[in-house]
Amino acid sequence: MSSPTERAPVAHSAGAAEESRPSLSALLLDPSFWADWASVVGLVGLVIVFGIAQPVFLSVANLQALLLAAAILVVLSIGQTFVVATSGIDLSLAAAVMLGAIILGLVNAAGYGIFIACVLAVLATSAIGFLNGLIITAGKIPDFVVTLGTLSGITGLGLILSGGEPTMVGSTFLLKLASGSFGPFGYPVWVAIAAIIVAHVALYHTRFGVHLLATGGQVESAGALGIRTNRVKMAAYTISGFCAGIAAILLVARIGSAEPQINTSLLLNSVAAVVLGGVSLFGGRASILGPAIGALMLTALVNGLTLLNVSAFYQPLAVGAIVVLAALIMRYQK
Amino acid sequence: MSAVSPSSASDAIIACNGLSKHFGGVRAFTDVAFQARRGEVTAVIGDNGAGKSTLIRCLVGVHVPDAGSIVFDGREHPFSNPDGARKAGIETVHQNLALIDELTVAQNLFLNRELVSRIGPFAFLDRKAMKREARSMLSRLSINVPSINQRVRRLSGGQRQAISICRAVGSGAKLVVMDEPTAALGVQETANVEALIRRLREQSVSVILVSHNFDQVRRLSDQIWVMRAGKMAATVRASETSGNELVALVTGAA
């Protein structure tokens, strides 16, 4: 489990500059190293601490359960990353998950196939994301205000559509999705892994990824070079909405029903995972692996505290402390 | 010498005649004739408010002139917006440089012109080719940066200016327009950027240079155009003029 820390400095120096390879000790003393690798360091630290305090934590069954529990947050954090990379923030993310779940439940309950229900759920959440981006760019309104508004609006819409009642979704497809596995991982974990790979390629290996970071970095400069920054922003929010739709499917599969309730910790944790992952809230700087590991770390924290019989009331406190700590470390990011 | 010479379109990369631009009731310039020769450095000087910035913005498509004609590379009315000007072959080195701090040198050099390799319907960045090409672009102009993988944020003002100029030249532009390229630089960095502009001249890149610095203009350019109070007051060969004469032309004492 110590291998990520040993490998990390090498990868870091190789990416930073060809001619200067700082020694390991110099790197470990450099605050920006800790800032860049906060999520990895945090995850390794938690694994070591929980592993010693409660050996069950390191059992294969628990690690599998941990990954399964992290899948939804990983997918949401990826969506949030694309938005934060443009120096925006999507506060409506968890509300979009709720609406996606409700639409999935209602369409399924109306007798349509589960496949159509899932597609409609993803389409609806993607449309919400697109709408966020459209209002932000066309109306020139701050991201924070618009997504705060859609957060409330979507919540209301979800309550209206569902009548405030949960809808049972008894689908063998979703049951298999939630409980089945391929190789060592459950299907939701594979969905998260696929999301990580696709998002990583999109961010680092396509023109869209470069234009996304350019838009987040200096929007006027990007515009002066002919990048259509408004389109890039709208695409980022649409991706965020799409991820919310995927998360909604995983959520309904996991709990077997569509609940008209927002899981606010999902929203907060998605932002927290992005921050832990070293993504700049001012935009222009992002990775996919960082937030994914950040999401894993937050899930490991909750999992470990539960195994240690710490009251659930303490979990938000621990998450909050870690996020603020990470933000402090981030100040040293170069 | 103070008379504006008639345009001989054959060797001009860009030529304009009878150009006027007003903003509401405010007159930026009237009936301006101007041309820049192929492969030369052409300077535009003038006091603040003489209209040179507005003239340049008309040449690069930011403003559309109210009257007059622009002929670029033998084509009349070649563009109506900055994007069109870029496509036609005019690259601008913006005063704010238009660099993205968080991206690397190589990424900035290829921003919005990224090289891609296609696999089926998908286009992936060809990062190796871009890095290779970025290195050769920089070495062709003898620009020194610590690494092309370095974020632009960490570069000095002179290095940033050099990257910005390199990007403009490297795009295969027929004409590079620089607005006060050394305005915010120290002595050494100014010297570096001037050396770079001289290399562009040796490589026969057509350059339009806007500057306040008369000495610099005389050192760097072939032809100097002087604007005063919204008119083109004079044009002189840089080799045939003196600093005093330029001051006199700019202030109207001549």
C-alpha cells in the first residue's frame, strides 16, 4: 500500500520539467508536492490508520464494499471536475441526481422498459446541465447563483412529479447492476472506472480538454484565440448533468427505489473530492484521477469511522475538517 | 519627405486608402492611407489619442472602418472580424498576450490549432508532434525557455512576449501585428524581444509594430508611419530619419 507514495514523486518530476529532477527529500519538503498529491497522501494515510486500528478494514470484502460505495461519488466528482475546471461550480448536481432517479422511477412505473427509463433519466439530467450552462453564458450570471437557483427549482420539480412519495423500482437489470460483479469488482465500480478513463482521455487527449482548461484559466485570452468559450462552458455543464444521470441510475439500483430526497452530502462531497484532488477552484487546472481518489478517500473515511463504531454524527465533522485542511494545503500549490 | 507616399500595391502585404473611423461623434481618424511592405518591419508611431491603436484594430478586424478600403495580400475587403483576419493570415500579438497561465508552453503555442491524429470518428491530440514542432518553432527564433512542458505562469514577461510572438509567427501568418511589444518589460528583456523582432526581419516576416519608443522604432523598422490627431502625418524610411525628426513629426513641430 506504500507503493503510490513511492511512485508519486517520480511521476511528478517527470511531468514537471525535463532538466530538473529534484531529489526525493527536496520533493517531500516542498509544500506544493503535498498539495498536488493531497488525495493520494490522504488515502494512503487513512488506509494505514484504519488498517492498524481495525484490521477488518483491509479485508477483501470490506475493500470491495468500499469501492462499491464510492462508485456514485466518483462519477459525480468527475462531472463536478469538468465544471470546476472552467472556474464554475455545479451546486445543482445532487438535485439533478434526485430528479434523474424520480424520472427513472416514474417512467419505469408507467410501464416502459427499464432501458428507456434509464435513457430518459440521463437525457433529463443532461438537459438540466445544458440549461445551467445556457443561463450562465447567455445571461452572464455567476455559476454559483444559477446552479443555486436550479438546485431549488429541480428539487421542487422532483417533489411535484413524485408527489413526495418514493417509487419502488423492481428491475432485474438494476438488481444485477447493483449486486453483480465482473472479476474482482462489482458492476458499479466498473462503471466508475469507465467514467474515469473516458473523462481522463477527454481532458488530456482531446482539443476539448485543452480548450476547457484554457477557458477556465483565462477566458478572455481563450476567446481572443478564437476558442468558443461559451460553448465549452455549456459542454462542461452538460457533462456534469450526464454524470448526474449515470449516478442516478447507480443510486436507484443501489437502494431499489427512487426517493424524492436530495442527498446533500453527495453534493458537498463531490466538491470536496474535487478540492482534495488538486483541482483549482479558480479553474484552468484539473485532473480526473485526483478527484476520483479524493472521492475514494472520503468514502474510506466514512467506512473506517463506521468500522471503528464512531457515531455517524461525527462523520460530517471529519469530512469537513479534512476538506478545510486540504484547502489550506492547496494554498501552496504552485 | 513629410508627404504620404502613394501606395504601390505590388510589394505591399497590406494597404489601405481613405480609411476613416468614428465612434459616435468622436473621430478616431479620417482619410488615412497606410501600407506595409512584404518582408519589412513597418512601424506606426504617434501620441496617445493620435488614432494608431484604432487604425491597427481596423487592420486586424476588431473594428470595421466607416469608409475606405483595405487590401490584404491582393484581396480587397478580406475580413470583417478578428477570426476572419486570422484565417486570412494576420496574427496579432495582443498587449495582454492572450496566453493561458496554467497551460504549458507547448500547449499555448498550439492553442486552438492543436495537431490531432484521428482514430475512426475520434480525434486525439498528437502531443508528441506538438512538442516536437514547438521545440523547432522556438529554436528557429532562438527563443530560450526552461522547458516547453513548463507552465507559462512561471515565465518572465520577456519570455511570455517571446512565446506570444512565436505563436503568431509559427501559425504561418503572412503578417504579424505587435502592439507595444516591450511596453511592460525591463531593459534586458526589451533587448531580447528586440533581438527576436530583428530575427523576424532577417527571416522576411512582415511585421507591423506599434510603439511609443522612437529609438526602438528606428532600430527595428524599415519604414515608419507617423500619426497625429487622427491623420497620417508622414512616412519616412527609418534609415533616413533621426530621433529629432520623429519627435517633430509626432508633435507637429515640423
